Amino acid sequence: MSGFSNPAVDAPLAQDIAKTLRYLAADGVQAANSGHPGMPMGCADIAAVLLTRFLRIDPADTNWFNRDRFVLSAGHGSMLLYSMLHLAGYLPMDELKKFRQIGSMTPGHPEVHEVPGVDVTTGPLAAGFATAAGLALAERMLADRYNRPGCEVVDHFTYVIMGDGCNMEGLSQEAASLAGHLKLGKLIAIYDDNEISIEGSTELAFTEDVNARYESLGWHVQDIDGHDHAAIAQAVINAQNETEKPSIIVAHTTIGKGAPNKAGKASSHGEPLGVEELLAAKQADNWPTEGFYVPEAVTVDFATRKEQWAKIRKAHDELLAAYAQAHGDEAGELKRIAEGKLPEGWKNATPTFEADEKGLATRASGGKVLNAFAAAIDELVGGSADLAPSTKTEITSGKWTDFIAPGSYAGRNIHFGVREHAMGNMVNGLALHGLIPFAATFMVFHDYMRPAVRLAALQNCRSIFVYTHDSFYVGEDGPTHQPIEHMAAMRSIPRLAVMRPADANEVAYAWQYAIGRADGPTAMALTRQNLPTLDRTKYAPADGVLKGGYVLDDDENAEMILVATGSEVSLALDTAKQLREQGRKVRVVSMPCLDLFYQQPQEYQDAVLPKTIAKRVVLEAGIRQGWEGIIGWDGVFVGMDDFGQSGPQQLLAKKFGFTVEGVMEKIQKAGL
């Protein structure tokens, strides 16, 4: 199927299709009195050529696994995509008329899962481009694993339209660098080079040679007139035929094309044309002035296209059937992955760790747990930002344990290089294509990838973000590498489950939760320093992690609760021991995931944290923010209120009060 293209439609019809897209987009923005008409009007010719000649899709099945992926990285031009989806049969006209309205399927920026036919949520510039690189990598990985001679069942392109803003963002450099290195030849980007941004000409701040930049990054570069249909089509064909390099087609366009007074100007970028300007544009283009007009010939043409797309899908179904006959096990596994299902009995891979006073750093136990699950789950893949030896995230168990390399994609370990932002977005692309990916780095560098983590949550991606070196216990590296506010920052992201496990067995269940969770991302906060592996014959089972928080150790008629996460849980247990020596009745609660705990029934929450016990102490090597509901008015927080310092971890623990003596002093000072 590679190198696919339909015959060109006759020139008048091709122009009518482009004009239909142009003015449907402009009408939608005008009806909403909000949005960005300039980019859709300028890119309508590109969209028309892609839609009629190259995209292999199936409106009857928006989740067809082998469809071409199309990503509008310049997501502010969403009405272009919605207009394409309408002509293709995904969206009814009424939805175009409800652009940017509450409850519509045409939100201000494209949203995957919410809008049929949208492959990636886009808007933050360059994020779509980076995610598209992840989609293209996933296609290559699955193709190398499952394709067989004569049965290339995974074989599609990833197309992306990006704008000037995408290329200004540093994220595009990170993603393009890695995509070029990996030789992702089925990634085709079309750069809408209209030379206009919100403030005016791109000459104000963006004068580099973009073509030379991409050439230096190992991309196949073409330069064309973005309104010449023949040139657009030939450039895409050339890009399809270039298998050793990703391709970028630099398409020179006019923003707001057709608008007599606003074409080529910043005024067409981010506001409606206005009734008079839109009317004048249609009249100058010999286009009917009624709103949301679609010529009968265009409607008929796309009815035929739906039949063509159905034939393409049917041909692939027949190929899959032949593949299943010849390669039953592989076909079954690929089908399972495409459906987002996990292997039967996968939870049996959850490892158990024996009690050990010395224990393991949770980054180390995390590596062991990762490999235990990798042996059972082939689609578990990922890598780190040049930190695998430190984050302990190299997969050495199961199949395909090699590292991905240019031209060799069947492995499951990925060298992302020092590119946290691109790594996060590419991992989201891997997840959107059906893999279960992880990205690993030090927790302090979450700051570099936070936008990608937020987008993972927005898109309900099963992305797993592994953050090691999770506190001031990093020690001598000092405050630049000691995360203080990061747990609170991550917990503030809706839908993100933030896990800070206390020992190796909690790590095992944290990973089990993250892998089994199909509706959103998970962040792991793991230690550099060793933590004792708790004796589960003495303390509660570690599967309490699956409820976010649980009673770890308890006295009958407890009158004080110590709540802790991660490395502070063993400190809470030691403090409880000293309190008991003073005759106090204490409950210790491990709270690895606040959000997950709050999702439990109120009865369970009240059973773990009874409202009748007002004396509460929370211990976490981070800031207080987010703990207020647990601490209450009269509680004590043992944590950080400033950045860390450089020094040996044991001395830092004493300095910051993370010792039994330090905690006892705070409890006594508070009168608890």
C-alpha cells in the first residue's frame, strides 16, 4: 500500500473542493465570531490535495488501525480539519455550524476521542508535530515486528501540517532531530509557510533558513507553491518514495487567501474576517454567498470517495485474513494490541519482594518490576532522556529487547537523547497508536516535559512517566537537581495519577495500576536512595496502592494519624514506634496516590482517615500544597518550604527535619 495516490480530479472540481474547504472554514469562524480563518483559507489547496489523492481513511470506522494518520499541528486552524472531516463523512454540517460551542464536536482546537477522525489533540504549537513523530515511530515498530513478505499489514503514512509557530518552538527542533536520526521515512510534514504570525511578518523574529535546518537534521526537503495542486501532489509522491528520510514540504502560501483586504496580513490570523470581508471574498472568487455552501458536484465526488475508501479498507481486511491464516499467533497479538487489550493473565507477572531492612531504591525496584511486566506484555516499550543507567529503565526481558536504531525498529528500548519535551510528546504518539509506552528522566526535569504530560492527560493517553531522584535526597547535586515543588505541580494536572511508592512491593502495584489504566497517564516518583522493603506479614498488603491510600499500620483506638508517601513512609513507621513508647495510639497511612484515593467511595476514605481523628501529621519531602484536605486545621506538615542544598543526603535529612527526632519535635511544638 505504500506510495498510494488516487488519480487527480479534473481541475475545475479540484478548485471547487479547495474553495469548499476554504469557505466552510471561514463561515464556521464567522458564525462563532471566534477563531482563526487565515490558516484554513491559505491551506485549503493543500488539504484538498491530501484529502482527494492521498489519505487512506475509513469514515465507517474512525479507529481503523491501518489508516493514514493526519495531524494538524497548527491546531488553531481547526476549522480546516473539521471541513475536511465533513466532506469525508465524519462530521455532519450542523457540527460545523456549532464551531466552538459547548457540547459540539467542533471545539476550538482538535480533540482526539471527542471528535471523530481526529488523531491527535493539538493546539500548543509543535506538540502535534512531535506527537506525529511518535505515531510514525509506532508504525515502524509494529511493521518491523509483525509484517511478513507479501503480508505488510502495518503500512501507513503519518501526515502533519505545521505552521511558522510550530517551527519557532524549540520542540520542533527536538522532534525533528530525533525523527531525522531515526530515518522515519513514512513521516511527511507539510509546512504552511505563510510568513505571518500574530504580531505581523515572521521577519520580526524568525529569519533562519528553515530548509537548511531540516536538511542538516537529515530530512528530505522540498520547496513548492502551496496553492499549485500539481506541485503539491508531486511533492507528496516524492516524499512517499523517499524511504530513508522523513520529509518536509515547505509550501509557500498566502494566509487568508481570497480575502480582498486581509489576505497576506496578520489581521486574518486570529479573528473572523467580518461579514463584509467574507462576502467580498466569496464574490471575488465567484463563490455563492450563502453560508456553509457545498456544491452538488463536490457532494457527489465524496460519495464516490467513500466507496473508494471502503474498497481500500476491504482490501486490507482481506490481507489481514490471509495473514491470520499464515501467521495466526502474530495476527492475534496484533489484533489484541489494536483493540487496546492486555494479554490474558498479565497481572500474574506482578512481582513480590521479600522483606529487607536495607531494601532497594525504588528506581532499582522499578527496573525489576518493569522487566517483570515486559516479559508478559510485548507492547510495553519506552526509553529515557539519556538516563537509562540512572533511571533503571532498560528492558532486558521478553521479546524485542534491542534498542531502536535507524532502519531497525522491532526493539522496545528507545534512545530519546536529552530531549525531554519531544520524548513526552512522542510517547503520547506511541500510546495513541496502541502501544504502552514509558518515558524516564529525573523528576526535576518534569519541568521540561510538563506540556507533554498535560497533553497526555487531555488525550487520556496510557503514557507512563517515570521520574527518579524524587527529592532533596539527590544530595550533593544540589538544589538545581532536587525537586521540591514537583509533586504538587504534577498532582495539579487533572487525570494524571501521580504515584510515589514507599517500597518495592508498592512499586509493583503502582506499575500494575499504570499498565492496567486505559483512560489516562501515570507518573511514577521514585527514589535514588535505598528504602527498606516492608515486612508484609507485619504490615498491610501492598495492593492497597490500587486504592491510592491505605492503612499500613494501626493501633486500636488510634488518636493520631501519620500519613506519608514514598521515602517518608518508613520514617513515619519509625516515628510511630517512638510515639507508642510514649503511650500514644497511632495509625500510619501510606498514601502513594492522592487522586486515586479521592476517587474511592467516601466510606473507604472515612475508614482510612476517620473524621473523628483530628490529630494528623503528613510527611512528604516536598511542599505542602495539595495536602490541606488531609492535614486539616490542626495538623502538622513535615516537608519543605524552600529549595534544597548541596550535601550528603543523611546530613540534609537532619537539616530539613526528616528524622524521627525532627518529626517528634514538630509534633510536640504543635501540641499534638
